Amino acid sequence: MTLDIQHKAGNDVSSEIAQNCLLTRTRQISRVLTAIYDDALRPFGINAPQFSLLVLIVEHEPLSRSVLGRKNHHDRSTLTRILQPLISQGWVAEGFPGGDGRSRPLSLTEQGKALLSSAASAWSTAQTKARALLGEAGADALMGIAGELPRRRS
């Protein structure tokens, strides 16, 4: 469905966008799903975006901030905002600069690995709730779409 904005007037345009905007709908879905995971992870002192970074780091460690940002489609400032508490809490370690003098590889500390292990059941509970909310077909479709996203280059 396409929208010819030049041929629509005022409220017609906003009504069309409000009803059919993929961005609006995906952001609503994201907020609802994030709340489910945040509620489950809160007792562990971590939120959903932080938990996601811990998982990515442990799966790909050691990796630089720039690689982590590309893998999770984060810009530099958003990544820093999410990552800094993980470093401050001692769950993520940032290594010494590499050969280029800039890159400092990230890895999980033993405390970070213990946190992931202890929070895994909370994540599983949230995952079950999220899948129930989306339905199996919706959850599978979402995973399929995510798997097809282009890699971020910058």
C-alpha cells in the first residue's frame, strides 16, 4: 500500500499514517516486549537492552565496541549508555587498546557470566510470555524478519 500524500489533505494523511505506519507499530511492539523482559530481569538489577548486550558479548567475545554496535544496530552514544552500567557493575571488562591503539575488546567477567546464568530462567519466563503474546506464527515471523535484516556498516 502506498500513500499519495500530495492528493490527501490534513487529517486524511495523518489518519492513513496512524493506521498503517510500520515504524509506529514496530515501536509499539518493541515497547511492550521490552516491558515484559524488563519486568522479568529487574530482580537481577539489569534491563532488557543490557541483558541483550551481555548475551552478544559472551557469544562473540572478545569484540570491540564498534563491532558490538554493528551487530546490534546501535549508534555509538546508545551503545555507550547501555554498556557503561555493565562495566561499572563489573559484569563487562574492557581490555587494553589493541594494535591500533583505539580498540579495547569487551568480554564478560566471571560476575557477568554468573549474572547471565542466574537470570536465564527469568529470560525464559519472559520469552514464554512474549511468544504467547505474539502467537507462534507472529513470533516465528518476527525471528525470520530479524534474521533477514541487513548488517549495519557504520
